[in-house]
Amino acid sequence: MGITERREREREEVRGKILDAARDLFASEGYEHVTMRRIAEAIEYSPTTIYNHFEDKDDLVRALCDEDFSKLLQVLRDEEPPADPVEWIRRLGRAYARFGLELPTYYRFMFMTPNKSDELEPMTACSSSFGILKRAVARAFETGQFRRGDVNTVAQVLWASIHGAVALLITLRPEHWPEAPAARDLVDQTIENGIRGFLAPRRG
């Protein structure tokens, strides 16, 4: 490996450390409380090092969002669409839940960290991820399996439903659930309940 390649690899490693530290801090301390200096302290680098990689905190947040939503998009794309669109919706829900439960710090930053920069433009990967669910819903309309409705609204309801389950599973310890720990099949039951709400009546 040449000097140039080694330096580039080292630069990418430092960038990765910065992003990982920022993600953890944003999720645990809140976006508004975390400064570039605080991130530098967490990884024992000087603030100058941070600014060598990112112009400001908004630039860093933008990079984090692009990286994390791209990971989610790839997870959803890996679910090969089956012939049955309702089964496709079911698989997408399970894949989404796995992503959140296996990468809770990512999930907290993406969906549970308020007050991220107002200047951020809508992210392509985020829109593309939601677009996959919309396509599955549209197919369910076309095949007559779902009652006709607004594709955006139906997709939002399905997403909000599974998000609620994932957020609770990430946030609450087993002993903090009311009356009993979370059901082992909570994710599957949440997905099925959401689907049932939109199924078209069976003919005959």
C-alpha cells in the first residue's frame, strides 16, 4: 500500500470515528447540547481535526443522515419483492424492525433525535426508503388486496405503526413494560394489525 492510499485510509478511519461519536452523543445528549468541541473530546482529538472533515455541525449531521438512511435503504432493497404485495409489506416491516433493533443508536439518531438542523434538505435515501413501501402499497391497491385509498397516507400509517413498536422496544427495559414484558412476537403482531386495517373485504 502506497503513502497516498495509507493516508486516505487513515483519513476515512478518523472520519468514521467522528461520525460514530457524534451519532452516540446526539442520541444520548440531544442534538442541541452537542458541540463540535464535545465530539472532539469524546474521541480525544482536537476540534481542528473535526473541522478538517466537516465544515460545521450541520455538515456533520448531513453526512450522518446520508450514511444512516443509506444503510436502511440497502436493508429494504435486499428484500426481493414477492408476487404477493401484502407479503412484501410484511417483509419490509420485519426488515425495518430488524434494522432498528440491531442498530438502536442509528435508529435513535434517525427517528428519535429532535431538533436536527432545519437547513437539511430532504434526503434521497430517506425518500427512496419510504418509496419502496409506497410501491408495495400501490401494488396492494392494484391487486385488490387493499381497500383503495391515498398511497401516502396508507404507507405513513403502516410506517408509524411499526416505528412505534421499534421505538418502545429500544427505549423500554423488559421490566418497564406495563403488566408484563413485551410480547415476543410484538413486531409481527404490529405488522399484521396494520395490514388488517387496510385489507379489502373478501368477495363471496
